[in-house]
Amino acid sequence: MQSFKALVVESGEPYRAVLREARLEELPPGEVLVRVAYSSLNYKDGLAITGAGKVIRSFPMVPGIDLAGVVLASESPEFQPGDEVILTGYGIGERHWGGMAELARVRAEWLVPLPEGLSLKEAMGIGTAGFTAMLALMALEAHSIDPAREVLVTGAAGGVGSLAVALLAQRGYRVVAATGRPGEEAYLRSLGAAEVLERSLLTAPARPLESERFGGAVDTVGGAVLAGVLPRMAYGGSVAACGNAGGARLETTVFPFILRGVNLLGIDSVMCPREKRRLAWQRLARELPKALLEATVKTVTLDEVPALAQAILQGQVRGRVVVQLAP
């Protein structure tokens, strides 16, 4: 295969993402050549494809911050042709050609073997979003969520939020799902949410400390939403922060931290250590109900991605969008 189909973002005027045939020699260096079966569309991909955010570091660039596929060739003893693998993070789709192409050449140390019990499509139904949600759950568990308290998920109808709701509910927590899309209540309850909260209740003016309610929270939004979550945390509660779709600035007080011992936990899925990655993927394969995963996933072709990139930035995409590359 000397040429392959790819979505390529090019700089200049106008900034554009084009579908074209790419050549094998255009691929960046790496020890492993992967035939990509599936990628997925994430918020960061929407920024990259539309140019709405300065995500891409060099041009031309194939977007797609995650991929799943089959090894075609390997210079690393860790992987052999035919191995099924997953890659999320490490700057693919930003600094290194990513998953929205039929082929990818990557570094062996970035790859994780597909865990038993998952298909390649299911892995991208989970993707960076589900991987991030699992890292958030692991962080909350490490800080001992009070099982008597509710757990809040913000941005609950999005990719990370949907899977966080499903994972937390599966673990037996009473999950409150906050969203700016009230029409998604039935969907969120189907994932396991016990209650759906209107997002505006979190962004309304609040006192430095409100009534203690939540023992844990997964915040995928940032900005004013995260600022509204912190005063509502119970004593010793923890917030796993993993997104900034609502803004990167955080205007709050120190009172939740110094009077209630609240923990603010940063979740990074990009450079997460490899062994932690393996553990997170193994847990996802065991713990995420396949029926609920299917309910969050929409499968599209590469041709549909540019239009969906606009939609995901406008908050019009529910759950996960899987991009099919292989027939």
C-alpha cells in the first residue's frame, strides 16, 4: 500500500481540512506501521480540524488523537504483524500524524495491546474519552469517595461525561448528571444517572461555600462550571478535572480547600504513564457494560468528519463518534 486515504489539515488561507490520497513516505518516523481500523472524534479534534483552537503544532497534519488497528510492520520486538493495538494521546493528531487516516506510523512505546474482551471498534467507542473517564474514576477511588454521598458528572452528555456516568453508576455510586441539554435526560438516565441537573444551577452566583452535597465529581467543562462545583463538595470530597470546554480560567476561593479539605485532582490522558494506561484499559474492558457502550456510540465515515467537527464544538454531539477507516 503505497498510498492511502487521509484527512489532512493544511495551513494558510483558508485554513482547511481536505480528504486526499497520502503517500507512505509522508508518514512521520516510528517503529510500528499500523493499519488503522477505527479512530474517533473528540473535542480537541474539532478544534484541530476547524482551526478554532491552536492545537496543531506543524503542518500538514492528520488529526485524530486516538486510533485502534492492526500492526502491519514492526521494528520493535514488542509488536508483531497482526497484533491489535490502541493508541491514545502522546501528541498524535497535534505534533505527530494521527488516527484519521488508513495508515499510521508511530513509536512502539506509545502503543497498548488491545485488552482481552474488547474489539477494535469498542476500543474507539471508548477512546480518549473513556480512557480519561476511567483515569478520573481511578483518581477519585484513590482519594476514597464517601459511598453515602452523590457523585456529580458535568458535561454529562458529552463523550467523557457519558462514559463517566456509565462507569460510576456501574460501580454503584448515585450519579448526578449535569448538562446544558435538558433534552438528553432520558439518555443520561439510560446510562445510569439517578438525577439530571441543569447546568445553569452550577453557573449561577454562589456563596464561597454552599451546602455539602457531593462526595466526588468528574468535571469535564472547567471555567464557571468547575467554580460552581467546588463550593458544593462535601468535607474531604474530590473533584477530578479533565476538561476546559467551558473555559480555562478558574475563579474561586480557597475555602473549599482549607475549610472542607476538598481535593482538586488534575487528570492528564496525554502523557499518562504506560503501566497506568494498561491498567485503565484492562479495567475498561472488564467494567464498562457493552450495551451501555453501544448506546453512546455513533459510527461515521471519514467523509463525514469535517461537518461533525463543527457540531462537536457547538455542543451538538451526544456521546461518542467512532470513525471507521477499514471496510
